[in-house]
Amino acid sequence: MARLRLRLLGVGAMASPRYAPAGLMAMAPSGTVMFDGGLAAVPDATGGLLRAWLVTDLRAELIADIRRTASTFGLRPEVGPYSAPDLVVEPHPVEHTSHEAWGYELRWQGRTAVWAPEFWRFPEWAAGADLMFADAAGWSRPIRFRGGVGGHAAASDTSAAARAAGVRRLVFAHLGRPTIRALDAGEVPEFGEIGREGAEYRL
């Protein structure tokens, strides 16, 4: 039976000192969908035919770079759904900042994956996911944006919320400086795992 291959191209927050920006390739037999990325996190030929490039924030700092790269594939980055005979992708809103931001639910042969690399509050629509890629910009405390317009959840809070929501496998895929410092100090999340650039996860 064919499997949906999900490859992390980057696991970093913006301007990470260590990682490429958070980006994911969802590789199905019918074609590949790219999520976010930018700079060094770009799809390559091993991912197959690129059908769409979906983003979680049309006003993100890297959107100009993503647009330039996507154009070389004949694509325009967008927020929206994607549908193929073997893969359905639906955008869902997340609470993150003062303007609209999104996460994605990927449905494959009765199983679901979630791409939500940035959020202030755990998205309720991610409950029960077989696999979730989540924000870890903060570690033990959330990161609040100036002016109180959202921010990033703490990885510790996301671990607890994902477990309570029945997420089966949690992968942190947007690592900020507080998280990097915690990992360097030998800390580990209570639930979930740290994503690795180039790693593949399967549904």
C-alpha cells in the first residue's frame, strides 16, 4: 500500500541561528505539496512533481523569498485547499498574530496529519490527528508579541494540549531560541519529539 511521505526541509523559526525555516514536503503518488519553507528550505527533485505551494501566513517575513522560489516551479504560494485522488488538504485558522494565519489538515486514506508551525493557542481542529507538526518557538513559557496581539505557544503547553486532545504523534517543527537553549541543556519534551531536517514521517 502506498504511503504519504512527509519530509521536513527545515525546523527553524525566523532567523534561526541553527536551522532552515520550517518547511514540509507532502509527497503522494499523485504529486507533491510544499508547505512554507523559504531560504534554504526549498523542495528538490527527489520530491517528485510539485503541484502546489501552501503557506500559513501570506504576510510572513519570508513570503517574498517563497514567492521567488515558487515561481521557478511555475507556482504561486497561497492559502487554500488542495485536492487530489489520494490526498486532500484543508486550511484551518490558527490564533497567532493580528492578521489571519493558518494551519493545514492533510487527509490520506483515513488518516490525518497537521501542519501548524505557528500558533498562540493550540488549535482545537488538530484534535485526534495521527501526526502533528507544531510550533516550538517557546519552551517553558509562551512568547507574547508586542502589543498583546498573539505570539507563540510554549512547547511544554503544546505537549500537554496535544496529549489531552488525542494527538498520536507530535513533532515540533518550528524551533525558536528558547527551545534550542533547552535542548542544548539536555531537556526533552514531556510528550512529542523534536523534528529533524531531512527526516521523513509517513502516514
